[in-house]
Amino acid sequence: KAGVTQTPRYLIKTRGQQVTLSCSPISGHRSVSWYQQTPGQGLQFLFEYFSETQRNKGNFPGRFSGRQFSNSRSEMNVSTLELGDSALYLCASSVGSYNTEAFFGQGTRLTVV
Amino acid sequence: AQRVTQPEKLLSVFKGAPVELKCNYSYSGSPELFWYVQYSRQRLQLLLRHISRESIKGFTADLNKGETSFHLKKPFAQEEDSAMYYCALGYGGSQGNLIFGKGTKLSVKP
């Protein structure tokens, strides 16, 4: 079956702009989570959506937001971009029930200049 | 606060040598612990989880609640084990919100 697909793979944006990243989960998966990966901080949890509702949220400013559609696809938005937002953004999907495996996408590399 | 610590950034061993990747966690509740692996140019993928008590690719990990550790072990390392390994803590009943350690790069030399 097709894996988790993230688009676009690479993005370059200017400070102050906003950006939207997309994630298509594995068919049948209802949970989508987002992570930010940087060399300094490593992998940090942003938020999780399950059946179109945000189920968990990490410790990130309100500039980071997301949503999930009825087909489980998810988007993540970052407004008023800062240089420090440059990172690899990973999406993971799972069935969503207890202790089910999370499958990761290849990520979107965002560079803010 | 929940935290996962992997003290070694890099671990280098020779083929056939035993491997132990260390992971310590901080969590007041009942932890769910996982090891994820990322091979070169591949996606992050689940290696094993403590609740399954399974051995994957020869790797095992035992949860020690007294020492709050979940070290990953393999008795005889192979070159194909070279990868980035992440220990992760889950809570809330799913793998939807994982706290990752900063990872250990394992290099297995021939």
C-alpha cells in the first residue's frame, strides 16, 4: 500500500511569509501527527489530529496550526515565518487506536531566508 | 515534564561486537517506549516497542522502570545496522504524540 506522502518535498520562503504543508496518510489511518526536526532540538512534536479534531498539541507558538479533512489528509500552516522555523517537517499517520504503529513520511524541508 | 535522553550522539563498533544504545526517560505515568530507526536516505520507521517484548533484526530492549531506562541491545552488530536510532516516549494511549530523544548514530565498521 502507498506510504505517507508529504508535499512539497522542499520549500524556500521569506521571513514574514506563511506556508502550508500537506500530508496524505496511509489509507484507513485516522491519526496524523506533525513533527519538527532540527539539528539543535531534534524531533519535536507539534500536534496530532484524529478524525478531524486536534487530539494533542506540543509546545509551539500559535503561529503553527493545522487541520485535518474528512478524508484524513492533513495540512500544517506556519504564519509569519521566522528564520528559526527552517527545519524538516515530518508527518506520521497511524490507525489511531492504542499502541498502533506510526508510519512516517519523507518530510518537507522548509528553508526560511 | 516528559523527557527522553540518549547520552551518546555517536556509537562506533566493529562488526560482530555487541551493541548497546542507551535511553533514559522521565515520565510520571506509565510509559510507552519505542525505538525508531532511520537508515540512510530512508524514512523513520518503528524498530520495536516495549509492550510487544519482541526481537526485531536481532535487537531487543527491556523496560527498566526502576532505572527509567529502555536500552537497545544486539549481541552481534552487522554493517547493515548502521543507522540513526531514536528512542521515543508515547503517552495518551497512541503513538500520535511521541517525545523523541536526540538520537544516536550507530556506525558498524567491517
